[in-house]
Amino acid sequence: MTYDGYPPPAQVLPPDAYVSWFTRVPAALVDGAIPFVLIGIGYGVAIGTGDSVCIEAETGVGAACDSAISGPGVAVFTLMWLSAMGFWVWNLGYRQGRTGQSIGKSVMKFEVLSDKTWQPIGFGLSIVRQLAHFVDQVLCYIGYLFPLWDSKRQTLADKIMNTVCVPVDSPYLPQQQVQRYY
């Protein structure tokens, strides 16, 4: 029986065609390391340049101390925070959106593609995908664990955005070549 005018059913891929949770976690750690270090440096400078003022009690029982962050410390922290956010947008928005790979994903040798077109999803949708990870966090981060039992190894954000994580040069990908814009 044929159904003229209807597209053919989607190709069903085996679970090992998709990247496992144990590959995705190290990629996320690599992607988070640079912003973490930048913000940590800013925080360290802000605290390190701060000043503490202690006032001795008249009774001689103890002292009351107060700490304050200096103006230059706040400026350095703000600059480092903005640098971390800029890196995040570039890495997880622009780079991942154009090539399918963030730095962490390229280290772990996989990419994020649309499960309909098998192409990278673009800058805007890549940012929206990152924001959709909020859904993964709503119920005690359970959405991040979905790849452990899901047939396509997708998080809830991947399901919302219709994306999949597949190994680079996977033999399971459809015949058309994935277009990457470097």
C-alpha cells in the first residue's frame, strides 16, 4: 500500500548511533572549564583586593570585623564575568551552531545536529537549546539523565529542540554530507 504525497518514515537508527551520556558529560565539563576559570580569577582578584576593617570592643572581649570589595576588584570581576559570558555565547552559540561542535564536543569527537536535517542548527537555535537546558534542571536535574535510558540518548532539551548528538564521521548518518561552516 502506498501513500502518495507523504514523506517516507524516518530512518530508525540503533542506540549506538548516538553519543552516550558518558561521552557527553566530559564534553560539558570541558565547555564549562574556561568560564569557570575566568569567573574564578575575577572572584579571586575581587576578594584579594578587598579590605577588612576590625574594631576592637571597649570591653576587650573581642573585635568586630567587616570586609569590603574594592572598586578595582569589582571592575576586574565584572570584566572576567563578561568575558566568560562572551566565551559561552561564542562557544555554545556561534561555534556549536555553525559547526555542530563546541570545544568540548570537538575534544570528545561528537556533534549536535538536527534530527530532521542532519545539519548543525545555527547560532540562534543553539542559544535557545542552551536555554532549554533549564527544563533539564527543573526536576532535580533529571532531564540531564535522560540519555541513560532514551533510545536516541537525548536530554529533554534535545527533545524540545529536535536535536541529537552523534559521533563525528558516524557510519549511521544519512548519505548527504553534513555541512559545516568553519
